[in-house]
Amino acid sequence: MVPKITSMAVAKPLCSVSCLLLSSSLVFVVSLLFFFSNSLTSDQNPRISLDTYQTGINVFVAELPRSLNYGLLDKYWSSSPDSRIPSDPDHPTRKTNSPKPEKYPPYPENPLIKQYSAEYWIMGDLETPPEKRTGSFAKRVFSESEADVVFVPFFATLSAEMELGNGKGSSFRKKSGNEDYQRQRQVLDFLRNTQAWKRSGGRDHVFVLTDPVAMWHVRQEIALSILLVVDFGGWFRQDSKSFNGTSLPERIEHTQVSVIKDVIVPYTHLLPRLDLSQNKRRHSLLYFKGAKHRHRGGLIREKLWDLLVDEHGIVMEEGFPNATGREQSIRGMRNSEFCLHPAGDTPTSCRLFDAVQSLCIPVIVSDNIELPFEGMIDYSEFSVFVSVSDALRPKWLANHLRNFSERDKETFRSRMAKGQSVFVYDNGKANGIGPIQHDGAVNHIWKKVQQKVPMVKEAVFRERRKPAGTSGGLIREKLWDLLVDEHGIVMEEGFPNATGREQSIRGMRNSEFCLHPAGDTPTSCRLFDAVQSLCIPVIVSDNIELPFEGMIDYSEFSVFVSVSDALRPKWLANHLRNFSERDKETFRSRMAKGQSVFVYDNGKANGIGPIQHDGAVNHIWKKVQQKVPMVKEAVFRERRKPAGTSVPLRCQCI
């Protein structure tokens, strides 16, 4: 069974208030004499294991009020036109447009909002009746205890865009009078009171934040959660202290996003799909349509524009994503061999996915770009990656693209056609409810989320057993001096020879608890000898990393103590005496079920023979298997990296 993160709360001791007088029952064996022995092993099955490749991911949908998702759509459709665009397709007149309320209203066609519609299609899939969800990778469950992750059904993008569309852009960052902020606060206040959030600190909660300004005011509060974002470019702030009046403020990257825990998802494409069989001869070399002037990393766009606008065979159009602009884009992309994708306000944009649907070979000039489903998709097989420095060399880009043969371009388009559906959210239903494409964007997103689950569980288990007020330091000698004369505690110094081994066996099997302080390294063989001896480990090592965490919850059979607490006179002995006999029996029972997890020995003197199915070797390979998606992602990212660029791995801890 895969352990659910609901199995225990934070690492509180199972203590009774009764104080037991311990004689030989409370014995700490602190020595340097333990080595692994088959005589200390047990053939009990472990309580926990992890099957990395499941047939799906179990998703519990947080029970937010409808007003925070589909109710927002009701409000949108009865609102005034978007003040940012001259022609709002959802509100064709200034007159209020109020269609008949539906349980599942359609999502806006307004391109400023539609490009971020992932939240709608993911939610629609989860709301679809089970009998129609046979092709869905996400399996909806209705108990938090059965879930791998908790999906937060807040239409955060729609909420933010409605605030901006009402002409409140200037006050968006303010909290007073900001309806979007009020909704963000409502979501967080609700979630923080749920048992699921309290158990994991929100680490296993999934938020859809495709709009760069979605959940703007509470990002720090959801920094540990799994975030579905279109890139990491919107997660910047300006450091006003660095502004000296002569240069731009320095950009400082937020640490709330990481490829370890978060998922890059596609924009929703705005242009229709072109089938490979409908592809016709293309007359332009390179096409771009969009705003010439951008900010931050998008400053390259203006420079590229000036370099390319008069180049033969290159079409550079400035325009807005309204109905006219859409038709221009369809014609331009379908008539061009290549489509330029320079960085804008953020490293990527909807344009890339429109190019894929138009079978227009993407030319990506964005050194810091993060791409959806990398590790599953090798973008170098159908895209051209160009460094900013090369792209800004006069004539270089046009000459580089002209060097691709017709066969090269046909190969690119053939590979692209095979992957078009991967970036499609739309299931063909106006209300979003119905079967999704088996090989579409929604399933790929959940497959990516599933890859993050082992790391998230590892972080949850680590946080659960972490003592309050942890710190570092050389503590073994200090602990020795504090404990050596304490009643019921045995402190032995020794060497791992035959005599020392027998002393350790007797000492560990005669003691309730075995002390595991940090030594030259945070851990040692002693911990695993204690497990085989069913001696409850007392771990005093603030920076310890433990094997198979995420598969094994060490807080269920170990006592974790911070260095600062352990060094308080009398504190440790008194703390351990507060554990009842029932507490200790529970610890040992759980430990016995997991003893085999730490066993390498297969009983053969030469090591050749069948291994234990539930032993250390298999668990190591399961852990390695969990790392493979991240490795593939790094390999594919390195493969498509233009020469002379450095693609950040963004591997912050979670």
C-alpha cells in the first residue's frame, strides 16, 4: 500500500502523562562499534512501499464554494465589456449581456483570458461523470485519505482578469477594494482550516496559476504547493533598494517556483489546428505577429523587429488578438515556413502553441524559457532554438533559417503534427464537461503532477519528523557528558570488533531507546542496527537525510529531538520517560513491519541470488526510478539549449 499523507499528523510523540521509572529499559547505546549483521535482521514485511508507475493519480477536489469557480463565470457573463480591448467578443455591445444561468457556463472567448483557460478544462474533466472519464489519467476520489494530491478548484486566472478587465489595473496590487484579493483570501482561509492542508502544510495541493498575476497577493502562502504555471517568468519582483535613479531596478527571482515541485503547462492555443494532410506550399520564410514593445526580457523583441522588418521573405506584423488579428495570424502562420517566438513580458507566450497547431516551425529566441512536458517531449525535434546573442547579429537569423533544406522542414512538420494534440485542452464541449483527449494537455499535466508526488511526499514526511527549533553543531561529546551519569542510561565507547558487536547486540536488545546523534556525518550504521534490534531510534541530528523518505514515514517509529532540546540538562531523559508502554509497543510494531526495507543481504555468501522483494535493493531502484523523469527533463532541456546559453535548472528545495 502507498502510505497516504494522512497517516499521521506532525511528529508528536505518542506520550502519556504518566512518568515511568526506567531501569534497564531506558538504555542509550552510544558507540562506534556497530556494523550490519544478518543475525539482526527480520523477515517481516515492510508497512510501506511505493509503486511509482500507477495507472493514474488519485485527486481529491477541495470543497470550495461554487462562487470561486463556475459562479465566477456567471458573474463574468453578466458583467460589462473588458475595458482593455476595443472589441470584446463576449460582450459585443455596452449593454449588459446576461445569458440564462447554467450549471457549467462556457469559458470566455476574450483572447486575453482564453489563453489561460487550463483551469477550466482541468476542472471540467474532474466534474465529468465517472462513466465518461475512462480515458482520464486523474482518478477523482471523494476522501482526502485516498488522494495523492488535492486539487484547488479556484479559477484564479479568471478572478484576476476580471479585476483587470474592470479597469482596475492601477489598483490591482492594492488589497483595499480589490475583489480578486478578497477571493484569494477566501480560498486560503478555507484551505488552512482543512485537515488535508494541516497534514501537509499545503504541499500536496495543486493550484492552477496560468496567468502571471493569478493569486498575486498570496503567493508566499502557497509557495510550497504544486503550482501549474505557463513559465517562471511572471515570478519576479523588483528590488526598489537597488534603484539608484540611473539604472533599472534589479530583478530578483522568487523562490516559490521550482521544476522539482511545479509543472509547466501550455497556454491554450487560439488558432485552429491544421492537419498535416491540409498543409500547402508556404511562401514566407519567417512570420511574427504581436506587440513590438515589451518589458524586461522582452526588450529583445524590439531589437529583433528592427533587424528583421525589412528582410526579404520575413513578415513582421504588429497587432492585437482580436477577430481581425486572429485571421491575420492564421494566414500568416500557415503561409510561413518558420514562426518567430521571441521572449515577451515573460519567456514564453500563446504564440508558440499557435505555431504548433499551424505546423509553422517555431524559432525560439528566449534563453531562459521553460517548456511544458519536457522530458516527455523533445522540442529540439520540431523547433529551432537560437541564442539571443546570435539572433541579434545582423543577417544571421535569416541566413541560418535559409540553410534548412526542404527535407529538414518536412521532417520538422511531420514530427510536430504527431505532437499537436499534446497541447490541446478543448474537449469539444461548450461547457467543458465530457471525455478529454487521451493524449491531450489535461492528461499530460496530471502525468507530470504524478512525477512530482514522490518528491512532495518526501518533503511532507521530512517536515513531519523535523523537531521544532532545529540547528546544527558538534553534539556527541556534549550529549555524552550530559547523559553518562543519568540513571537508566548506558553510554558505551567501543570499536566495531567481535567484542564490540556482541556488546551492541545485548545493549540494543535490552534498551527501549537507542540514541542516534550526529557524528562526522549526520547519520551512521547505528540507526539501522537499532531498527533491526527493535530499539526505538532517538535521532538528534538536525540536518539528517534518511533513506526512502516519502516511502517511509520515520516519525511513525522514531523519536526526533532537536539539538537545542537534547542539550538541555535532564530534558531528554524526562522526555523519553513520558512515553507510555503502549506508545513504545506501537513504535516497535511499526518498526518490525519495515525492518526488511533496510536489508541488502540475500543470504548468499557470494551475493549472487534472488534478493528480497521488499528489501533495500528494490527500494533503491524505486527511488532511482522516481528521479528518471527529472533526469530526462534535464537531458531534453540541455539538448535544445542553443550554444552559448545557460538554461537554469531552478532546482530549489521544497
